[in-house]
Amino acid sequence: MLLIKELDKSKVGESISLAGWLRTKRDSKGGFSFLEINDGSSFKGIQVIADQNLDNYDDVKSLHTGASLKLTGKLVESPGKGQSFELQAESILIYGNTDQSYLLQKGRINFETLRESAHLRCRTNSIGAVMRVRNQLSKATHDFFQNRHFLNLHTPIITASDCEGAGQMFQVTTLDMDKPPKNDLNKVDYKKDFFGKKTHLTVSGQLNGETYACGLGRIYTFGPTFRAENSNTSRHLSEFWMVEPEAAFFELEENADLARDYLKYCFKSVLETSADDLEFFDQRIEKGIITKLETLSDAEFTRITYTEAVKLLEKTDKKFEFPVKWGIDLQSEHERYLTEEIFKQPVIVTDYPKDIKAFYMKLNDDEKTVRALDVLCPQIGEIIGGSQREENLDLLLNRMKTLDLNPEDYSWYLDLRRYGSVPHSGFGLGFERLVQFCTGMSNIRDVIPFPRTPKNAKF
Amino acid sequence: MLLIKELDKSKVGESISLAGWLRTKRDSKGGFSFLEINDGSSFKGIQVIADQNLDNYDDVKSLHTGASLKLTGKLVESPGKGQSFELQAESILIYGNTDQSYLLQKGRINFETLRESAHLRCRTNSIGAVMRVRNQLSKATHDFFQNRHFLNLHTPIITASDCEGAGQMFQVTTLDMDKPPKNDLNKVDYKKDFFGKKTHLTVSGQLNGETYACGLGRIYTFGPTFRAENSNTSRHLSEFWMVEPEAAFFELEENADLARDYLKYCFKSVLETSADDLEFFDQRIEKGIITKLETLSDAEFTRITYTEAVKLLEKTDKKFEFPVKWGIDLQSEHERYLTEEIFKQPVIVTDYPKDIKAFYMKLNDDEKTVRALDVLCPQIGEIIGGSQREENLDLLLNRMKTLDLNPEDYSWYLDLRRYGSVPHSGFGLGFERLVQFCTGMSNIRDVIPFPRTPKNAKF
């Protein structure tokens, strides 16, 4: 059996078999029917002509949208518009039909309703296209980093360090929560828990990733991460996938190059492989998205420091909701103004004030800023955040002291600075944000197969 | 800067820069030193000649194993054995040294000790080689399935179905375990938990994967899965990565072909790309592993039914610890006898008794066996388990009734059989078992970066 994706003009004239699901059916009075079949392998389906010569033509005529079929016949040139070939069916095997209770036959359905049937929604044009593009971005991610000799690293999901500090965490336990064992202080006795201590789901693989970069050179993680924040917005998931490369001997400049090249590689990859899916997004979801991705594939990605960015923002006449001054965290409105109004392309902002960034970022000589970088894109603002890491043990210990972090909790992380410390850098990208950016989908819940959000872990 | 992996004879004569860690140093009386440098990009390092012309030669002489350096100089042909070129250093930048407290300078260290320093162990020959092979197997997995038009699918990690039945599960919560909210029955009130119900970590992405296969055709997952079993063995992890392809319109035969082709692709890929790492395993970890992988890359993978396998085992004179008769689950000793003694190659056993297999496997016409398959390999026994899935709604409901499963808990799974049901099949492979098989490492904790096992979630 062939996939619809595998068909091309060279196969015209051949006898082939296909299988898929019925999208639409038109019965003609002349004793034949047009079946539009899709098998999920590509946006486009194929038109199949069924006629009374089929043994089971009456059964075929009674099929509903969503019925599953195996079709055998001859691939012929099509006289119809918008398709170059069609299948003249010689036999149709009916695997299964549907009935009136099937959700996906009632015309266009809004995304909210589809989300309630997340097990069926991949059968629609829109979610099918999203998931193919998501797959392409996953493939591009692996290809890009493998080509540059980054090793795919599987960092742990369950972690006993509650010190990552990047957000609220989910607890993982095997204790009986109705009757947990208690210690002398009448608190839950985590020594009796599965791992012998309190454990959580990871919020980032970075610290673990650094350990392997400081030995194998270049690594990247691509795995699930978790936030137990009660944010019920179209931009937040409780479970999402992150891409986190980390490279020994990369300083801030190489890190910025890597981030830019990675994004451009992703955009190009989608443009080259997913034309039909993008065409759909361009028509129905975000007008102009193809031009946007083409433009970004060739963009320079302007680089400026945070200090320069603040000066530029202070100079404009634009009234921001949050007034700009040196020291503030840039808000979405500022990020968008930089990319959309001033530079009209992505901007990599570097060297942020140390007080608004994480403890592990490398201190600049000015002792006020750190070697952080954010990649800002039009429409969405920050898509990548990263930094060169502090490789100097004393400076890192100083910084931890200021922030009241206990060095003992980080002894293994500090060992990287004790033994053969090297300059190294990395960044993180929220994979679903990238999928949103490349599809135009406005709700993040529609770009992951089964979204997890507050009060929702269905399927 | 170049990676050591990127060096070849064509660069001899060029001035280049490298960076890495010092593995060994030999100071000659003639006023020069040989430094063996490794950067993690390949098993082989490079020999660097440093001499008194360097400004900081005295500092270089005081370096310990593990020191981190940037080296600039000319790549020259090497007179030494076992290396074709070496670097004549013109400058050496010392990033960091180590001291006597550094674990990795004291000769060969056993794997148990290394496990206690999982943040440093990737700097050793053995674990470095394991992690490069692991990466190669990850790359091969993505390449294999992408080439065959399988979409990479990210199935959820947090799940509210406690009905997967494949093993004990970890609970995920944000409730305060010291003072959880209680309901009228004085039980923990999970309505107040983050997701509004009791949730766990997934034990398999299969059921979710089926939903997407029954719409997009071919998918594969490659993600972490969890077992809360208190098994402290060299074969079990509490957190491990699984590869689970699922394909619409694949019956048992195509599923077996896919499993065989996937394994052979992995073996070939490692042989082609990881010669130096495999050489090390062949010498130090498992004699003959290269020949083993070469043989398996060309093996036929014999197929027999469970019933035939039982007959063959009953006929032998071999005394098994667990006597063989139709209906038993095959034990490791039986699996190994089949592959190592009878067939001397991998064996795909199909059509197991329904009572020892999962509810979702397709019933054969004999009503006694199901379309299950296990791929058995010499040494390790089962490496892949899978099946064709039951696509007939009534048969599936019957089976669930027999097993006292509540159809309401599976309504979305049953929908796949209600609406356009299709024959479909898939399998699961425990990724760490594959890495063990391709490296010869005997303890599964040494083939994953940071192992999670009972009482251990360090780092």
C-alpha cells in the first residue's frame, strides 16, 4: 500500500492500493460517486471514482464522512481542477463506517469544541496540518543539532533538586496521600517515599545538560518540562516540550549565532517541506504567514545590548503601559516595538541587568550586567532565552550568596567549576511557541496533541 | 574552533584551534611535553606537543588530568603509532585546572563509584562512549521513522487514566501533603488538586498514540515513561525512554517487518558511525560485540508462532527452571534457548495466548490467541513487544468485560472503533535496553545520563 504523500505523476497508469478515511462524497446520477480520501500523510487527499461495476457500490454509497477504506485501482490523470491525478477504483474494502453521532461531519467546528475531542481532532484539516508541521519542526530540530555535532541528551524528568527556581513544581510521590507516614514532627516522612526524599517534575534540563556539555562538548535536550502555575491563558501549558542546547567553549556570540541559525533552519525546513499545510494556514489562520517565514529565513537578526534597547525605547514617542527605564524587565509591548517598529525583524538583545536574570549567568566586567540573550520575534516577543554561564567558581559563589542560595544544594553543579571549568553557553526554546509561530495558531492548546492545563488532564 | 571529530588528514599543515580536557600528560626531559586532549566529540583524542617556546610552559607543566584548555597551533603528521596527526602547540590558553580532590585522575574507576558522580562520569572513556552511541541510536530512531513517513508524536506525560494497567504508577500532585484538603468521606479531595482529579506519570504512550495513528496514519513516540516498582536490579529503571510506533493499516506481518527493519537499521547505523566507540566496547566490555552487531544487521529474524515455539521447547532435552507448556508466559531462559540454541539469531514470536497478553490485542479466529509479537534477541530475550490492535468494537468490549474493565474509562479509546475503525498495529521498545545491547553495558544505570531508581534521584 502507498501513502497519498508518495503519489506523483510518475505513477499515473499504475495499479495501486491506498487506504484512508472518507472526507466527502458526491453521488452522481450517472451511477458513479466521487470520494475524497485523506490518509493523514499530507494535507491533500485524493479523489477516487467509484462506480456500479464495484460489487459493493450500494455499500459505498451509504458511507458517511469518516468511514475507513482500502482502495485499489488505477491512478489516472485527472480532468478536474486543482488535482493532477485521481484513482479509478476497481475494489473498495470498507473497514468501518461512522454514524450520525460522529462529531466531525457537521461542517466547520471551532477549536474549543475540537479540544474536547482531542482524540479525534487530528482528523481535521487544521489540527492535521498543525501536527505535520510540528513533526517537521521536531525533525528539523534533531537534524540541525546533529549536523552540528550536538549529542541528543535525555536529562531526567523526576528531580530531587527543588532549587531550579524557574517556576512552581509538581510533586511526584508513591506515598498513600490519605495516610502518609509521618515523622517525629508530624510532617510527611519523605524518607519513606519512593526516592527517599521529596521529588518533583523538572522545570528545565539545563543544569543537568551543563554537566554533559562540560565533558562531551555539545549536547541538546528535547523533552517535556512542567510548570504547576495556575495560568489559564492561551499561552501557557502545564506540560510542554523544550529544546535546550548547551555547548562547551561557546561564548555569548557563538550562542547568539546558534540561536539565529537554529530558528532560520526551522523556518526554511517548514517552507521547503510543508507547502500545502502552510498554504492552509496562510488562507485560514494567519494571512501572510508564508511571506513572514520567508522573510525571517533570510533576516539578519539584529543584535543590540539591553542598554541600547532601553535607550532606543526611551527615545520614542510611543506611550507604553509599562514605562521604560534601565533595570526593568522588558515587557511584551517593548519587545514587539523593538522588532515590529524599530528593526522590523528579529532582534537578539544581550547583556541584561543581573538583577532580573538567573544566578548562573556570567557576570560582565561592568559587574552590573550578565551575558544573557533573548531572541525576540515580531508578534510574539521572546522565543528564545539563554546565556553564557558563569564558569568562575568564586563569582558564582558570590552571586549565590547574594541570592541566599545554599552552595551545598548545588555541589555537583559547582564541581563543573572546580574541575576543568570551561566557558559554556546555551539557551532554551519552548517548542510549542515555535509551532505556534510557524502555524499562526493563536491558542497553544491547539499545537500539542493532548494539552495539560489547570483542571484538565483528559485523555 | 574545530572539534577533534572534524579533523582529518586534509587539514595537516593548517593552523587550527581546538579546545578540550587534558587526559594524560608526559613531560620529557628535553623541555617538551605530550598532552593527550579529548573534547568529547569522539573516542579518540589528539596528541599535542607543548614546549618551552610557550610563554606559559611552566603553567602547562603544572596541569592535572581534567584541566581545560584552548590550543592553537599547526596540525602535523605524527610519527607516533596509532595516530595519524598531532598538534604542535603555538599557544595554550588554560581555562581551568583540577586538584588532588578530582575523582577522575586515579586510574580506572569502577562503574558503581562513577554512578555516585554521575555529573562527572561522562568525562570517562566508557561513559563518554556509551553516551555517543546512545545519541547515535536516538538519531537512528528519528531517521528511520521519519524516512518511512512516521510523524514524531509527543504524547502526554501526566495522565489521569489510571487504567493503562502496565505497572505501578507515580502520583503527581500540587496538594500540600502535610495538610491535604479532605472530602466528606475524610479522603483526600482530588477535585482540589491541580488537574481536578488524581493524576499519574504515564507508563506508555500507546493508547494516545493510537488516536493519532487513526487519523494521521503513522506516528511514533520517543519519550520518557515511568514505573514505580520497587525493583532494585541491573535491568530496571524507574524512569526510562520508550520508542512506540503505531501505524494505521499495518497488520501483524507489516508490524513484524517494521520491528525487524528498525533494529537492523539501528545496528547498521552504530556500526557505520561509531567504530571507535564500538572498538572500545569490544575490547573492554563485551568481547565480540562488533561481530554480533554485524551478524544481526544481516539476520533474517526467524518468525514462529508461540504455539510452534512451545512445541520446539517441549521437544528439547534441556531442563528449564520453569517447565514449558502451552499457556505459560515465556521466561528469559526459554527466550534465550530459542534464539541462542535453536535458531542462533533473533526470533519474532507471534500469536500468544490471549490470557497472558493485554486486552487491546486483536483476537485471532481461534479465539485462543491474539496477534501479539515479541522480538527476542540472543543474550537479552525480549527487546520489543507489540501487537495488532483489536479494531472490532464488539470484540474489544467483550474482552474488557471479561477482564472487568469499565468501558466508560475508555470511551475515547473505544471511539476509535466506533468511527472509521481501521486495522492498526504498533510496538514498544525500551530504549535503554537497546543501548545496553549495542554497548554491552551490563547495568542499565550506566546507559542513561542520570538514572532514577528506588531511593535514588540524585542530580
